[in-house]
Amino acid sequence: MSVSKGPLEIALEAEAPIDLADRIIDALRYRIGKDRQAARPHDWLAATVLTVRDRVIDKWMASTRNAHASGAKRVYYLSLEFLIGRLLRDALSNLGVMEEVRAALSSLDVDLEIIREIEPDAALGNGGLGRLAACFMESLASLDLPAYGYGIRYVNGMFRQRIDDGWQVELPETWLEYGNPWEFERRESAYHVGFGGEVIADEAALAKWVPGEQVIAMAVDTPVVGYGGKRVNTLRLWNAHAIDPIRLDAFNAGDHIGALAGKNRAESLTRVLYPADSSSAGQELRLRQEYFFSSASLQDILRRHIQYFGDIRTLPDKAAIQLNDTHPAVSVAEMMRLLIDVHNLGFEEAWKITVATFGYTNHTLLPEALESWPLALFERLLPRHTQLIYAINANVLKAARKVRPDDDAFVAAISLIDERGDRRVRMANLAFAGSHSVNGVAALHTQLMKETVFADLNTLYPNRINNKTNGITPRRWLQQCNPRLTSLIREAIGDSFLARAENLTDLDAFASDAAFQEKFAAVKRHNKVDLSEYLRRTLGIKTDPDAMFDVQIKRIHEYKRQLLNILETVALYNQIRLHPERDWTPRVKIFAGKAASSYHRAKQIIKLANDVARRINADPAVGSLLKVAFIPNYNVSLAELIVPAADLSEQISTAGLEASGTGNMKFALNGALTIGTLDGANIEIRDRVGDDNIFIFGMTADQVAARRAEGYDPAAAINASPELAQALANIGSGVFAPDDPARYTDLVHDLFHSDWFMVAADFDAYERTQRRIDKVFQHSAIWTEKAVHNTANMGWFSSDRTIQQYAADIWGMI
Ligand SMILES: *Cc1c(COP(=O)(O)O)cnc(C)c1O
């Protein structure tokens, strides 16, 4: 048999460790230019990645070839964020070569764990929305669906957070410092993207856009390996380049800086990720980024379609384009421009193709997050698109008037242009009108879309809004981050759950099995020892792994209510000091998260968490009964360390404001119990794990709305709650800020006088639930049984299920 095998087939087969080690040495020598003696850890990492990447390439090419050959429909996921984190463990695990590579490295005296840890996080995203895009890419490849992710290759991704004297300090993130061995520059895949200029009519009176400025978008590709290594898809990120990198006339005239101005201006487009989560940045550079990556992606998609299928009119049969929030919504206008101005279609036909091709995912109903651009800015940057948006709007408004002839408010709400004040282009309305599917990301969120922000658009376009509850990939969020739990599950029920997460329900049978409970608890404790060690090493905080690890890690935002958790921490601290004799359950309160650079209140909340931690951790009166840790620089890798070690997961947003959450899913999958409000996906988690295995408290979304409508009085709520009033008095009087006693005066004042996120209204219910949780935690068998039920019933929240639903209901692929 072996005589018939070509070198390629032989190379693809599993190699003996020694061969793999030789390949790593070769990569080190010939591609990095170092020998074993001179190699530093980063060189070993690069050599290992290059060796693994070689394995991926053949499968990658085969995946692309097969998609072409079969003429299969492709999905294009357009997202301004991809929060992928580290790639090595993911690739090794999905290729099934983890142990082989570990052994090869070990034969070279290199520890895989050590080089794995120095791989930088690809942090090209802010939070949940970007991480969802990364989980989706992994699931698409694992489900063998042909897909491309399109986004921006930011030179500086999400900032690094340092905590100085309790305050957040933002440092530039430099993930490309040592190069990026995963990526391929595709110099042949380059497109011009224009800005500004004017629209003129040519001889045939057809519109012609003459941009005032052009940049080149150049593709950089990263392979995305699916589970089992079956399919490798492409994440294509765009880099901006100047057309003329240097103006030689200026340079020769001695203006060395001016000669490079064009290059710097072009490249600044893809320099930084806007660190704004759940709010619109509203900056011109952001709109430029949005158009830049939308235009390059659509040009690439249409080029590929014409190349393989010849006829632009078959686009919706062969391509589904999903808009991850409104960030790429300008694509709707760009598609119309390309179809009409470049491919010479008529307006009506172009519109039909556009709507049939696009789907739009909404991620938030927070008003400050809904993108809209001043019409004047939009027109200056994109004059042709502005014309097209007017033309689209004329049709949309005509249809609206037909449905409700005398309802001006209805028509005004649907308009793509907000006519109140300075006129603005509404990106959500553009995305809605230009898509055949508009989805929310959890059942409650989708319901609220229909009832509130999109009620009028839903009347005009009924049946467009649909729900696709978010998910997470069980490969990264169980197999890779929690190998101990994965082994235990595998021993009990086999490993089919990694490809079919719904099979985790087989674990339910073990939930009350004392021997299994003991092993499950031992895994959790082991993970807590690891985190405890990290806390000691990095923060100097000593924690007891037998205490309850109570965790809230996510972006810092008022709607997520870290403040509610901190206030309860202060109240608990007061109670322990008042009643030291009681049977307290020792807790470690763990916080992590970044605040948007310009979000003053969120940064103040970080400082408060750190101030409270400093005082409590130093107080011998509470000792090990209560510890508080704020862990700096929350990112994907830190989540992978913390999630497996959590006992309690804090998901306590004001009901109606968290669209889905995915952090909640990671924790429950890893056997943490949730304390949460009936918000986002918490509701669906409760439906699956069962009322007895989750701690729900507080107002529902309906109750929040009713309370607001009747005139919420936060001062009355505070005065009715002695423990809350005491905690606020402590904070307001500087107990936690002796160096600056007035530090939190405004924060406390705002709680008494506005409290938009209704922290005071939910405080008592939250506090009571926490004390109930204390009691349950003391019965370790009962707690563990609930934890097992969580892991067993979280399989539905696999992003494989989410992607299958998108593929079937939106993309027409299965
Ligand atoms: C999962 C994840 C999030 C989203 O967390 P939520 O609790 O749903 O807001 C944000 N950031 C990182 C790094 C994540 O891994």
C-alpha cells in the first residue's frame, strides 16, 4: 500500500514524535533563522505554530476546493470584532494532535504549556459580540459549513488593562509584536476603497462616483480549524494601505514627514479597535472603518461569485451575508452601489438581490448603542451611498404610508433618516429594511425587539424578526479550558458530547451518584486551587479553595450591575463584623472586566471594587470569611482560567437590558450555579437546568418597565432597606476611601436621585438570595448535584446548535 502514497499523503499522516520534532527544528532553522541553542520561547512558539500550520494548509485548500467543486452556498459573517484569543491550543485540540505535539516538544526539552502561555490573545473585539463571532467561526468549521469571516486586522486590539492604585489604566495592546505566524498576507486579494469626492453623471446619465480619496484593502487570512480537523475555513481580515506609500516629490524636496502623510493616514484606518462596548463611538474614523471593511468584503464576495458562478443575479442562491450588529450595515448601501453602478442592474432588481442576501443580527436595545450618523458627515464621506439611501428610503416610506396612511409617527419611526434635530442616518433601520431576516439573540430580547425599538418596522415587515439564542463552542469552553472536567465526563458518558453537546444530558443520571459527585467536586476544587495560586502570585491575595468562589467577570457597565454585587459585598462585610458568631459561608468575591476608556462611571466602579477589596482583605475581623479580588486585564485567556474555578456565576443585569449574555453559558456548562435575574439567556438557562438548580431573583423585564412608568423612587427603596442604606452611608462617607472621602459622593447621590438601572429596587431580593445560597453551599452533596445538573443540561447552548438554526432558517444552507 505505502508505495502508492504520494509525499503529500505521507506528510498528512500522524507522524512519530521524532519526525514532528525534526519538522519543528526545521521550522526554527529555516523559517525563523535560529538554532536550538539560540532559540527563545517565542521562537519555539513560532516554530511550533508554523509546523502545525503546515498540517492545516492541505485541509484548508481541500475545503476551499470542495466548496468550489460542489457549488455549495457560502456564508459570509461580517463583523467588526473577532475576539478569538489564543489559537494554538484550539488548533492542536481540533486537529487531535495535542499529545503528539506535546511529546515532540518534550523531546526537545520544550514544555508545550510554557510556550502556549506566551501566545498573545488575538483581542480584536470588546466583549460578548466579538467572542460570539469567534465561537461561530469555530462552529461553522466544525459543522463542515463553507464560511468566511470578514473583519479588520487591528494593529492594536482591545487595550491592556492595568490597575494602578485601584484605577484602570489603558495600555496599548501589541499582539503583533513578535509577528503572527498564523496569518497569510494575500497581496493578490486587494481592493480600492474610496471616500469623499462627488457623484457625477456620465454620458448615459448613469451615476458615477469619483472618490476624493482612495485606500487599498489587503487581505490577511487566518485558518479556522473545525473539530476533528474536517474543515478549515478562512477568517479574512483587512489591512489598509496607501496607494502611494511615499510621495517622492515631497521627499526629494526635503519634506520627509509630509512624504509619508498619505501612508500614515491610510494605515491609521486599521490601527485601533474602538474600545466601546454597548455604546456607539460616533467618531468619523469609526464610520470610515465600517465602510472600509464592508466595501472590501463585498467586492471580494462579488468577485468570487462572478468567478465561480458567472451571473451576479444568482448571488442569493450562493451567498448568505450576515451582519453582526449594525457595524457593517453600510454594506446594504454598498451592495446596491456595486450591483447598480458596477454590475449595471436596475434599482428594483438590485434591491431584491440585496434583501435576499443579507441577514441582520441585533445585539442590544440600549439607546446609546444604536448607531446613527449625522447626515452631513455621511454625505461628505459617502455621497453616492447617501443618494442610494434616499432612494431606498423613498420606497420604504411609500410602503409604510400604504400600511398606515394617516400615521405620521409610524412613518417617521420607520424612516432611514432621523429627522429630529440634526438629521441622522439610522443604521439599524437600514439593516432592517435591507435584510430578509432580522434576529435577536435570546427569546426575551427578540420579544422586546418586536414590542419596543423595532415595533413599527415589525409591522411593516412582519415575519422578518426571528430568534436565534446565542451559544458557545464546547471545544474551547469545556474541552480546552477544563480538561479535568472533560476527562471526568468522558469516563462517564464517552466523548460524543464534544461534537453533539446535547448528549451531555446523559450526565443527569450521575447527578445523585455519590461517587461521581465526589469526583466532580474534586475537579472543581482542583481548578480552584489553580486560580487561588494565580491570585496569590499576581495580586498577593490569599484565598481558601474551600471557600465559595463567587464570580462576576464581564465588561464593566452600569446595566450589568457590578455595583449591586459590590453593595452586597459591603453589606455582607458589615454583617460579618456585627455578628462574627454566626455560621458564615466563606466567600471569595472575584471581579474582572474592562471599562470603555471614556466611561467615567464604569471606571469609578472599578476603583470602588478595588477600594472595597483593599479594606476587606486587610480586616482581621473577617479573616478568611470574605476576600475580594479584582483581577486585571480580563480577556479570553483569563476567562479560560477563571470559568472552570467558579462556584457561583453572577448574571445580575437589570431585566430587559442584557440581550443574551454568553458568559452565563460558559459558567453553567462548567458546573457553576447561577445567581441571576430573568434577563437574556438566563431565562432559557433556567428552563433547561430547572428552577431548583439556579437562583433567580428580582424584577422581571415587565416589572422594570411598569416601575419606571409609575415613577420609580430610589430614595424610598433605599430607606426601606437598612442594610443597603448602611452600605451606601459607608461608601458615601469615605469608609473605603480614607485618602479621598468624597470620591463616591456623586455615585451615591445618583443612586438616591436617579438609579436608572434599579440597583436599589433589586437589592433586598438579591441579598436574601445570597444568604439562601450560603446555606445551600454548606451542603456540598446538594450543591454538587445541582452543579452536575447544570453541566448536563447546558448542551443546548452549544454554538453548534445556534449555527445550525442560522443555517436552516436564515441562510438556506441545510
Ligand atoms: C464570554 C466573554 C464575554 C461575554 O461575557 P458576558 O458575561 O456575556 O457579558 C466578554 N469577554 C470575554 C473575554 C468573554 O470570553
